[in-house]
Amino acid sequence: MIVGERVDHVAANHQLVRAEELRELVELGHEEFFNMFEIVPQTPLDVYFAKQGAGSIKTAIVSTSDDFIDKDVQTEDLGAEEKFN
């Protein structure tokens, strides 16, 4: 331990003794090794949804009215009124 410019040898000695006591108390039964980076591979669909959620992919819908079909109906035309809020 450093106090100002000089080293407090008594405090440093107490830390060393305490570290040795702790090493004797702590005993590891066995070592276990594993890969911390094991992850499930992502499918292309997972990657797409992640990008869409992050906002880097935006969906857009474009209507060209190519599929507009006239159909005959049996009801009368009620008309339409334009209103503004």
C-alpha cells in the first residue's frame, strides 16, 4: 500500500498474509471449459427480422390498381360525400 511517496510495508505485509490465507481456503474441485461464443446459427429469415426490427429495412407497399375488377352488384348506389375534419 502506498501512502504518499513511501510504501507502508506493514499494510502490504498484511495484504500478502491475507491473500495466502484466502488461497488456502478456496479450493476448486474441478475445472470446466466451455465456449462462450456458442450460439445457434441464424436462418436468413432471422437475419431479415432482426434488420427489420432495427430499422435498417423498411417495408413499402405500392398499389398500381392492376387487380381492380368491376363487379356487378344488386344494391343501389348510395352516392358519396366528401367530408373534411
